[in-house]
Amino acid sequence: MRRLPAELVPRIPEPARKVVRAGIWGFGRRTARWRSLPDFLVLGAQKAGTTALYAYLRWHPGITGPSWKEVSFFDRHWWRGEDWYRGQFPLRRAGRMVGEASPSYLFHPLAPERARALVPEARLVALVRDPVARAYSHYQHEVALGREPLGFEDAIAAEEERTRGAVERLLADPRAFSRAWWDHTYVARGRYAEQLERWLAHFPSEQLLTVRTEDLGERPGATYAEILAFLGAEAHALVDYPRIFERDYAPMRPETRATLAETFAEPNRRLERLLGRKLGWG
């Protein structure tokens, strides 16, 4: 099976990785004038298939981008400036389309206006997954990384308190970073309509394509073709569409699932009204 672009980065200890990353970033800045800004952004959502989609797009012969996913310029690294961002992209595009995928762009309150300021013509792709399943997958991801000590139900109950004041700090300081907001927003990230509305306040609707994660999984070839057509890329089919980073874990408690389904019922209806179609969740 082909390896993901993100997996091309050596699995080396974090201290050494920081040194390598600093060197790459420095070289990128020095050569920024010869690098292109992206033609498209995959906005997220987190744990909704962005890693798989970015891999599929990078396997297209007419598409290129950073060797790793999650540049995170319009959320975490905005303060580093345009030259830093340009430095993440290839030196020579050779007529190929350029794009990147950072799954917190959809969620960050300032990402839309920042993207509009720098790449106003960019095509935008948002993946949305059943928010109940997304929340549990997100939680299991944090557990696997050792960043979540609470049980799922307790983590959901603690979310509001854990993240209190985080958005205000992000709005006030471009260098601000909230670990709790980044890691533990299991419910908040599933309210997709309000996030998409922020993007639509800065970009025309014809520049935004919203795709169900379930469609990417159940009919990947057709969904991939739809995304390529939206981006303006030449039609292309992959030999296979492997699932990426799947984990096995115990199922969610039925009563927890029912509670979350009720929590997301109105946000999902709001999203269906925004998109003008049924999503089949719940």
C-alpha cells in the first residue's frame, strides 16, 4: 500500500524533529518568493477523513502540496507570516495544482477571514462526519496519544469548563494556543453549521464544497471524482482508496449515543438547511 505523504517524515525523537523542522522552515522562508500559495484548502473537520482525502489528492499526478498534512497556518501559525506559509509549499509546481489540508481550519474562529485575506480565490473542501461518531473517534484519538485521562462521558461533561475562555484568548492574541481547545472539543467541533457559516461570511458559496465523510468511505471513487471536478483538476481514478488511521475500540454506550444524538439534533437540522440536503445521521 502506498504510504501517506505525512508518513514520509522520519519517525525520529521530538527534540531531533524540532531541529529538522526548524531547518526546513528556515530554508522555506529564504526561498519563499519562488513558492506558490495554495489553490485549495481542505478545511477539516478533524477525525472526518482529511488524512485520507489529502493522501488521495497527493496521489493525483496534477496535484502537489506540502510533504506533510496540517500546515495549520490559518489557525496556529498565522503570526509567522506569509513567507513562512509559502515556505511550506514546493519550489516548483510544474503546472500542478497546489493545496494543503489542516483539519482545524474549519473550527478556528479567525481562520476564514485570514484565509480570505491571503488566498481569496482558493477552493475550499470541508468534510463533515456524523458528529456523534466524530466525537467518539476524536476522544479515542486523544486517549491513544495519552492526552485524555477521563472516561468519555466525563470528558464530554468537562468540555465546557475545560475550554472556558479559550476562544476569547484566540481572538485576542494571534500567538495564543489552547491545548484544551485543540484536544478536548469533542462536542463543539461537531456543530458544523456555525463553522461553515463563518466561512461563507468570507467566501462565496461556489468556492466551498461540503462532503459527507460517509460518502468518501462508501463510494470513494465517485466522491473523489466530485472533489476533483470541483477543484478543476483533471479526472483521475486511484487503484484503491485505503482507509487511514482506523482504530479498534470498544463501542460507545447506547445511552451516551442517545444523549449525544439529542444534543446534535438541532445543529444537524441547521446544517441540512444550510446545505439544502438530508445527511442521514441519527
